Amino acid sequence: MFLGVDLGTSSVKAVLVDEAGLTRAETGAPLRVSRPQLLWSEQDPLDWVAAAEKAVAALPLDLRAAVKGVGLSGQMHGATLLGDDDAPLRPAILWNDGRAHAECAELERSEPNLRAITGNKAMPGFTAPKLAWVRRHEPRVFERVRKVLLPKDYLRLAWTGDYATDVSDASGTLWLDVAQRSWSERALAATSLSIDHMPALFEGSAATGTLSASAAARLGLKRIPVAAGGGDQAAGAVGAGVIAPGDASLALGTSGVLFIVTAGFRPNPDEAAHAFCHALPNRWHQMAVLLNAASAVDWAASVTGFASPAAGYAASEAAGSSGGVQFLPYLTGERTPHDDPHACGVFFGMRLDTTAAMLVHAAMEGVAFAFADGRDALARAGGQCERATVIGGGARSTYWGKILAAALDLPLTYCAGAETGPAHGAARLARLAVTGEEPASVCGRGAAITVIEPDAALRSRYVERLARWRELYRRTRVLMPHGADT
């Protein structure tokens, strides 16, 4: 038995996967995001530990007794700043925090080769600009920083006492030489940091340490190895069997990601596409990242009065149309392809006969169109795929899948266990760390439940609607609050 723990933005998920690759149990515990100012997004790292331990403790005790290894996955980019006593110096600044926009330009001026070294454009969501922001706005905090950890690696520290991370998660810091899979002293120097501030680097399938006696007791586990794991997207891809060049996944979580595996490092930062290390050795991947995916649809369902997101999804399917309403899903800004932390959500085209279900339907379409923008950005960077495996909580709605398949003109495969992809992938990485098996023998695709082919008629309608949707952003962008206007 192997345990995978995924530290998400809105919850922590824990799954137990047996030697046959089947999920035997899964649990979760909620998390809350603090937004004390416009563009800010923070969490207390101590809440991560409490939620993760609550989720693991809810798993059946007899199954926990059989666990041989733990793997970690989690939200990427978060800046967890620790002092000499390993206590957090301030709330962690999350991946969808947009405050460090000015610092991005500052970093690229400070290190002109930053894009060449890291393979990525400096964006507010990355970790390095957050530290530049703290250096400027909270200098006393910055002076006390002794270690910077990513969110899932704070769990590792709490459970093993080790400062460690994996190369896939580290790729999202803007401090990694992604081609060499090692920390870059030049990139770190741009934020007045050094390698001493960083955790040790591991491949995702390597063990970084073992559970401490106290952590094992709290979790109801033996003192077993803990694998390096992966950033949530790389771990989700491992869980979905997306590990060979040309394989692709479409993640529908709080954020949205189109993920394509590549045999080598293929950056194109100028197109706002990401090029990161995969969680398995000798593999890389490209990503188009949306800051708002299932979260945008869930929000639309909530503000229009549905009792739950599921009720909103069901009503939109019954409606079958947005009634001509268009929706820009940029509730927390956007990354690929706009790199615009000030982008806002917009409903356009409402009339007296517009219903709540139509607005939810428009949200589903808006996120699908944002994915189409992302796919075009990856294609311009050389990313190619013929189909994608859907993972994440949004995978529960196959009706949304029909909208996505048509907007992307891409067949979508839904597999068993799609909702728990990152946690399942973390469990697979734990198994590899314990057994040393070949990844291909462990990281296969789940049984296909549904394959959704693009509907030709819907695809034809979306060609025009997508063009008008893109024009809506172009025309409203100048009206969105920027800088002092916020």
C-alpha cells in the first residue's frame, strides 16, 4: 500500500493505492485562502499541516498500517519563508497571487539571461518575484529568511525534518536551471538569495528521507520513506499515465493546465508558455496555465444561487446553451497567454431572458475558450498532442468535456481515478521510490471510462464565438483596473 498526499489550494487530498494500482481509500480536508488586499492570495502553512494530518487520519487505520511509502504533491510556486527556528515568518504567498508584477520586470533587468536560464518568463505567480516583493516591501522579514520552501515541502519538513524538493516543483520557482535540473546561482542572486536558502533537489521518484517517530505516530503510519513527489501538475500527469513524449493531460482544478510531455527541454518563454522538468528523470514538459478553471465555474454557480457546484453543472447541461452570453473567466488574473494579473472576470451579452443556468454555461464555455488560447500558445512553441487525458475535480462533468473537446478540437479521454490524479501520482512516485521499478511498469493509464470526440457542429459554432470572445478581452482590457487604479 502507498500513500499519496496532495496539498491543493482549496483542500488536501489523501489516497491509498494498493500494489495493483487501485485506489483503496481517499479522504480530504478543506483549506481556506486569505485575500487581505486586491491581488493578494495567502495561506497559513500551519493550516496545511493540520489539514493534511486530518485527511490522513481519516483513512482506515488497518490500511494505513500496510503503507510502505508516502509521496507528496501540491500547489506550485507558493513562497513559504522560514526563519532560524523553521517557523513561518509570514503567511505563504500563493501561486495565484498577483502583487509582484513590477518585480518581474525588475528581475529580468537584474538578470538579462533569466529566461534563457530558467526557460520561463518572469510572472507574478512564480516564487522568485514574490521574494523580490518581500525584499522591497517587508525588508525585516526578508532579512530573517533562512529557507524558502514550496508548499508540499513544508509538509515534508513537518513530517521528516528534511529540507528537500523535487525538480518539477522547483521548475516553478524561477530559480532552477531547468535544462540542467539544478539550482542556478545567477537566478538566485537576482533575488539576493543563495543555494543555502534552497532545499536539496531530488527527482520525483527518489526518497528524500523517512517519517520521524512523532509524525509517524500522529499519522498512524510506520517510519517509512517519503518520496520527493512532484508539483501538482507533474504528479497529476504521473497519476494519469502521461509520461511519454507527446502524451498530454487537461487538468480541471482550481486552476487549469494543458500539459504536454517532451523528450527534451523546449522553452518558449516569450509566448507565455511554461517549460518545466517532469517528475520522472530525463523528461520535461510544457504547460499552458489558466489561473481560473473549475473555480470559475464553481464561482458562477455560487453567485447565481445554486445550492452546490454540481447543481449548477446539471442546470447548465439541461439549459444546453449560454443564450449568447460570453464570459471572461479571469477572476484572479490570467497567466497563459496574457500574463495579466489585473485581468478581470466579465459577463457580456445578458438579456432579460438570461437565466442562472445560462450564466454557468457561459462560464464553462469561457474556460474552454481560455484553454484554446493556451493550446495555441503551446503549438507556437512546438507542443503537439493528438488527444488529452482529463484530470482534476472538473473531470466529474462529461458535459463540460463536450464543450472543451469542441473548443480545443481535441479528443478527451476520461479514466478511472481522474478526480484524484495528483494524489494518485504522488502514491505512484512513492512506490517507485520504495521499489525502484521502471516508471512505465507502474505509471500506466487508468481504464478509459469515456472518450469524447469533438462534435463537428459545436466546433463550427465555437470558431466564431471564440473569435468574438478573444475580441472581448482585447476591448475590455483597457477598462480593467491597473496599478494605482485598483
